[in-house]
Amino acid sequence: MDPRVLRSLWPIFAAETREQLQTIGTAVLGLEQGTAEQAAEQLTALKREVHSLKGSAASLGLSDIEQLVHAIEDGLARCSPGHVPPPGLVDSTLRSLSAIEAALNRGDAGEPPTIEGLSGLLAGLGRGGFVPPSETKTRVSAHFRRDGLQTLEKLESALGRLCSPGLEDRPGAVWEAVGLAELLKAAANTAGITAVESLASSIRAGFARMEEAGVGASVAASDIAGALVQLRGSLEALAEETAPEPASAPAEPEVTARSAAGRRQPDMDRAVRVSVRTLDSLALQVEQLAAGRAQQLRRAEAHRELMEQTNHALLQLERAAQQLALSGNGGGALESLRAGVGQVRGVQKRLLQLSKDTHREGEQLALVAQVVRDDLRDLRMVPASQMLEPLKRTVRELAARLGKDVELVLAGGDVRIDRRIVDVLKDPLQHLVRNALDHGLESTSDRVAAGKSPRGMLSVRVEPRGTRLAVVVEDDGAGLSPENVRATAVRRGLLGEAEAAKLTDMQAARLIFEPGFSTREQVTETSGRGVGLDVVQSTATRLQGAVDVSFSPREGTRFTIDLPLILAGALGLLVRAGTSVVAIPSDAVERVLRLMPADVGTVAGHVVARVEDEQLPFHALSTSIHMPRLPLAIESGKPQTAMVLALGGVRAVFAIDAVVGQQEIVVRSLGPHLRGVAHLAGAAVLDDGSVVPVLNAPELLRVAAAPVVLRAATETRRPHILVCDDALTTRFAIKSLLEIAGYSVVTAGDGQEALGILERTPCQLVVSDWQMPRLDGIGLTRRIRAHPKLSNIPVILCTSLDSPQERAAGLEAGADGYLVKREVERGKLLDLVRQLLPTSV
């Protein structure tokens, strides 16, 4: 076929073929599980689908795909209706579907959509291929094996460089690795070693996907590492100088469905395909229409106010005319005034009628805009089965490779969610399933020894939760081991032993989401590369969601990804934080409340707020989003406006300065330059035309609820203040006040204890009482000023002694500030601290 015609038809063919591959894969697996009557019906429908795909490929001259589909068709023709097909046929068909998917990916990239290892695939299906017997295989020279191992070492080194942070010439490193893989592929082709050739091709494609850093590069690195492990095994097997077995098709990527789902459902028979770009453009126009309607409402309100002002002015003019008439001095001017008032009254009536008509038409326009917006959202929604169905093949293939007996249960496939979530979540969901199979579920012998059913249970379900949804991956395996996670964190240098011991079990469990974390000591095809769960968390955050883990020893592990149903539109709460107005999705805001000073305190060195007898982490929102911070009302002993954010079982309180309002917002991307700002989900245009940042609530909650030891590095950068007072109540009141303001505080009961702390712990400021046992505040100040290493530390004396003589004595001793304790509550202590530490938080 003419290449120009093929290029024009390719998007339609690729979209339709991916749907057909999805249907065929599901149906093939269904043949093994259904009743005899169901299997007969499925087999008939399956043959029709395969025949249709073969015809489409033939019409475009795609001979590789046509041959392979024809072989699948021949294999199905040998199946008897009502009988379970042989496992070998099912496995070969699934490998062939993966190979066709890989060919489609090459076609999408502008390459010829050829199928690698075609002869081996055809042979596996029992048609058209020739597999030479072992006794006739060509012996492989030691020269090829030696060169192949050298190239393998270079590829492993290239992968290590590309996974290192701060790589300057990333594109150059990528294409150097691509060139090495291409050379290995060509050498393997010349030597007739199809297994190595297939692996080299997969490695080449993986490196090509790493040109841009991000989640896609992390997933590609995981695939490359697995292929390199297989490649080393294949090259070492050549030591026996036997020819390799025919290469199987690449196992990745999985068959997916790219277009609107449900094409085989009766109510979707008359569906049409619409490109995502067209949908995005249409969505933008609809939102502009809605924004225009909101602006029209504001203008109508302004028009109404002008009408009221006009009416008021007319009343004044009429009153003036009446006064002129009573005085008898109006004459002709009075008549002219009355005539003018009458004309303005007529104009006012016409304007009022015009305003009513405009309002009625605007309401009709708003209704149309809302209906179009709802219909557009429906166009974006696809059934969750598009990301669930491919898991059947993943579980089957990986369980067979690991030698585990696993039953997969899928639920919630009919839940409709944003197609962009489906597309982005497919790879992270594959990681969770692979993790459950490899780490969570035990082998059959271990399960029997533990008194469990020999067959492991793996459940993946989608649960709608109001305006959000949860994707739950749960297994009944051994359960996550916090002890093992702590030991791994210490061994890998993520934490010290003392820090790891302080972690609760749930805090330790969340360490598995840290980049590079893996409990595997050795790299295998499935595990040990430290890539996977950190990708799940970063993807969930990018989708304005969060991921959580729960577990029961010897009973299983559950991962829950909390996500919005729709990415673009949401109801947003507008709040003022510091000097800026920001928006936050309303579904993440549990409540807005007023906190009294007594509701805020410290626990284990961290500020918390009491909300309905529960202590939650407390933060200033402006500080959390790195915006200019104004003093909080609570710092001066006044009530503080705050909001409680809650997602996926995680809750935290954020102090805000005011609630501005609430309105429908459309979250728009900020582009690649601000993609790395984790706490921003995007931006939105308000109905007054102003642009506000939209906050990423899951990221705010993740940082707010992070384990204490994981925030230790950040806390060491905050100024340390020593509070010295012999009265426990006063000491902790000042400590709480300073910690709310963002400082790290240590305390001492008298001057002697304070000196010992200062010599062991670097502090940037001292707040001390005057009258204390052993060593008082004056003595402490003098000792600090005389100390060679401590003499530059600012000292604030905070005491109840307020005579001029006592103030002068304190300053003469070397104090940089002198406060009476009653002034602390009025915020003067914080003002003085900020003056003495101008670069502090």
C-alpha cells in the first residue's frame, strides 16, 4: 500500500486493532474459565473477531500481522466447541497478541509495524514456522559470547548513568545506549541468535523511552533492567555452545484499549471515534463559554446596581421639582425638569425590560452550557475495565513464571472514570499487581504450611466514593513486614538505626514508596530494581490523588489509590494564604473552622491542633506552599481560621487567613517548566478573569503527615532556639508559641542546664527567664558572652521583673532584648525573635 495512504489510515487502524486485541485477549482467557455452553458462544464470537482483524491487516498490506492473526485463526479452528483449549495454544495466542501490540507501538512511532520473532510465534501456533531440531542447531562461537558480554556491561553502565540524578547530556547518553543495543541486535541477527536479537530490540526500545526524565523513564528503566537480566542469562547459556531456542515475542507492553470503551456493548453500537485532541479543544471552548456566562452574570449585577442608582437619582430630581413647584419660582425650568424626568423614566422602563430579557436568555445559555459540559464529561468517561482486563494476562504469565497458583478477582469494571486517569494509571497498576504476586503472595508450599488455601487470592477493584474513587489492590499473602522494611531502610542508608526504631509500623510501611527502596537483595526479572512503588506514588500525586498501604501479619496487604473521578473540572474553595489567593478542590476540604489558642499545642516536638478530641498535624498553608507568610492570628492569642484536609484516611489542619469564596474551576496544566512544583496541581481562571494556582491536596497531606525522622533533614535547617525557665508551664507556653511560628525549640530548667545544652547542641538564639536556681538569667547571659564559641548567640531575657533598673541590668549583662512576660502574649516575643534572626522561618 502507498505509504501516504497507510499513514492517513494508521490512527484509525491502530485504535480499532487495540480494541480487537483487548477483546480477543479477554475472550481467550475466558475459554479456560467458562462453562461448556459459554465456551462455545465465546469461541464463535472470538473467531469472528480474529477474522475481522485479519481482514483489516490484509487490506492495509501488513503481512506480518496478517500472517500471525491467520495462525491464531487456524489454532482456534482446531478447538472443539465446549472443550477447554490446550494451555499451550492459550499461551502462544497471548504472546502473539503482545507481539502485535508491540508492532502497533512501532507503527505509532513511525517505524514499520513488523513483528519480531515471527517464525517462532508461528511455530508456537503450529503454523508456518520451522524450528530446527536440536541436533542440527548451529554451534555458537565463543567470539560472539565474549563481545556480547562486553556490550552487556556497557549497557548496564549506561542504565546506571541514566538513573543517576543531575545527568547533564541525557539525550546523548540515551542515544549512545540505543546505538550499543542496535549493534548487539545486528550481531545477533547475523549469528542467527534470535533470543538475543529479540532482547536487544526490547532494550533498544526501552532506552529510546528514557530521553525525557519522569515516570515514563522510571518505568522504562524497570523494563530495561529486567531485559538485561534475561540477556545475561542467554549469553551465559551460550557457554555450552548450543543454539538458542526460538525467541518468544516481547512480553511488554500489555494490550490496551485506547479508544472509547464498550464498543461491543449494545448501547454503543452506533459510536464514533473522537481524538483526544479534539476532546481537549472542545473542553476548552465549553469552559470559555461557561466563563463567559459567569462574566455576563457579573455584568448583569453591575447593571442592576446602576439601575438602582438611576432610580435614586430620579427620586431626588422629582423631589427637587416638587420643591420648585411649592416655592413658585420654577417657571419654564420646572416644566423642562419634569419633561426630562419623564423621559428618563421611560428609558429606565425600557432598560429594565431589556435587563429582564437578557437575564432570561442568559439563564437559557447557562442551561445549554451545563448540558454541553455534562455531555463532554460523559465523552471523557470510559469503563474501568480498560485498565483491569489486561491484568488477567499479567497475572497468568507472571504466576506461571513464579510457580504460584493465584486466583485474580476483578470488580468495578463498569465504573466510568476519566480516560486520562485510565491511560496514566495502567503502568502503576501493573506494578502493584506484580508486587503483590512477587512479594505478597507465598508459594503453594508455604501457604499450605501456614494453614492457608493452596491458591492465593488477588483482588483488584474500583470503588466509587462520591466525587472520588478508590483503586484497591489486595492480596491474602503473608502481609507486609515493618521489621523487614526498617532493616532494609537502615541497610540502604535511608535511615539510621535509632531513627528507624522510632518509626511506628505504619510509618515504616510507607517507606516502601521511597525512590530506590526494595527489600530484594538480588535483582530478578520481577523485583529488586527499586522501581515501582515510588512510581505509583508519584503518579497518584500527579493525578491529584494519594496512595496508602495497610496490612495484617500473615493475612495480607492492601494498597489503596485515592483519585478524582474527573481531572479537569471541580468545585474549588478559594482561600487567602499570606498575600495570595489560592484554590483547593472542595472534595479534599473536610471542614473550615476557627481554632482557639488552647486548641493548638505540641506533641513530640511537632505542632498539632485538636479537632473534636483528635490531634492532627498543624501547619501554616502559606509556609507549606512556599509563599510569603503573614503572622498568624493564633500567635497573638486570637482565634485562627483553618481548614481540615482529608484524603485516603490522612488528615491535617492548615491555617489560612480567610475564605474568599467557592466556585466551579477548571484545572489547567502549568506546562513543563512548573511540572516539578509538587504542591501545584495546575491553575484556574476565575469568573472575574483572574488566574489562581490550584493546590495539590494529596501532596500537601503527604508532606504534612510524613514520618518525623523523614523530616529530620529539613528540620535541621530551621533555627534552633533554647528556652530556659524553671517554671514548667511558662517554659512550654513559650516553646509552643515558637514552634507554631516554625522554629525548632529545645528547653532547659535553669541556666546551668542551658549552658550544657548550648555546648552540645548548636542554637541560634536563647530565650531565658531571670530568676532561676543554680544559675539565673543574668549569670547565663554573662557566661554566654564570655564563652569563645557562644558569644555571638543573641539572648532575650523574658521575666516578670519590669523596673527600669532591672531592665538596664539585663541589657548591661549582654542581653539583646528584654521582655516582660505579659508582653509575650501580645506577640512581641515573635517580633523580637524575627528581628534577631532576620533569615529565619
